[in-house]
Amino acid sequence: MSTPWAVYDLLADQVPPRAVAEAVQLGLIWTLCRGPDGTGLAMTPPASPRTLSWAGTLSGRPLAELAGWLRRFDPHEAVIGLAAVNAAINTSANHVLAGATPVRGAAPGNLAVFDHFRPQLCGRRVVVIGRYPGLDALLEGLDVTVLERQPGPGDLPDPACEFLLPEADWVFLTASSLANKTFPRLAELSRQATTVLMGPGTPWLPAFAAFGIDYLAGVAIDDAAQLRRTLAEGGGTRLFDGPVAYRVADLHRLRGVPAAPQSHAPSLPSV
């Protein structure tokens, strides 16, 4: 069994050592980091203290330094780390992102991902990590269980993952699990299922297949300027009204795509 830090080591290795964070925004719903070649997103924690010691000091720091924060357990530092990782990975040169299938359909926002996969979910046991408003109506008639840290009516608490994920046929796993450190365990429990890693904070990295991820459902940034404005003005699902759009990549079909962007970690001498 690999260490739970393996995925975090992998992500850190994708960040160029000399790149600099050009801008960081901690929005109400989304956090953004802009690097020299790309912009990364991550979901902002639900509550922010008034005394963030590093506020006003992040722009201009090495991107690799901020990406290293993804290993931290402070929720705000971890999401900045994920946004920095995504700024390095999710660039115009990323072959997975460039070749991903645009998600078309009438369902808005995050629901577009579930609408995309709905035909494959009939007769399957589906587990969704996290509550998405409107999901029940969209997937009505299907066998769907939602696991939620603060469960609402019909949801189950997140400890139920230990029992339900090994028996699931499909699992939809939020990219926020990378920041809150639940990804390693949730991915391990979902090994027998078809697993979708989804959300605007998804790194477009094919090496997620090694952790049992079958599909990446992330976003392409269509209007970076409007994205920054919407995020700064408290936008949540408004991000999908022009600035970003979902795409899906089937990791099993990427045989001709490099397994991961080139590592920027120093090579080790042979022994």
C-alpha cells in the first residue's frame, strides 16, 4: 500500500521551481492562483478568520512554495496550495485538458457533469461525495446515495464511506478532497468502482489513473478576466456563466498522452 502522501508528492513534482505566483485571490467561494502559464482554482473553506497572517504577502512568492501548502492541514493554506498546483498543471500546453470532451447539456453548473454521465448510471449503485443542489431531481429514479459532512435530509454522514464506497459501481469524488486530505482514503475505498474526480479544482493530470480515478471532470477557462472579476465579487456557480466550462477526460483512452507532465524534481544519481 502506498503512503497517503503519494498523490501530494506527485502533484508537487509538476510545479516548475522558478515559476512565480503572479496573483492570488481568496474569494468567498473560490480561491484563484495565477502563474506564468496558467490559472488554478480551488474551493474556499466555508469560514475565514480575520487574522490570516500571510494576507497581502502571497503574490510574488515562488509557485512551488505555495503549492507545498497543499500538504498543510490549515484549510485556507491547503486550498491556496491546490490552486497553485492547478496554476502549474492546468495550462494551454496540457494535452489532457486540450483533448477533453466539452460537456454539453441543459443542466447548469456542477449538475452538467452528472447529466453527462446519467445514461451510464442506470441500474448502478452511485455514491456522490458532497451535496449538490438540484441533484435529486436530475438523478431521480436512480440508486444514488449522497455522503455529506453536514448531512441534510436523505444524506448519510461521511463515515458511511467505509461501508458504501467498496460496494459502489460509480463514485463521484470532489477535487476538494485533495485539499481536505480525504482523497487518499476515498480513492482507495473506491477502487472497485468507476470513479470520477470532479470540480473546478481538478488538476488535469493523467497520473490520477494510478490512484483508481477513471475520469477527470474539470474546467477549461474560457474568459480569464471575467473569471477573476466573478470570483472577486463572490461568484459561486456564476463561474459557469461564461468564465469556465466543464470538460471530461477518460483516463483509459489516453494511451497516447504522457502519463504526467514532466517532473521538475531534481534527478537522483544512479547507484
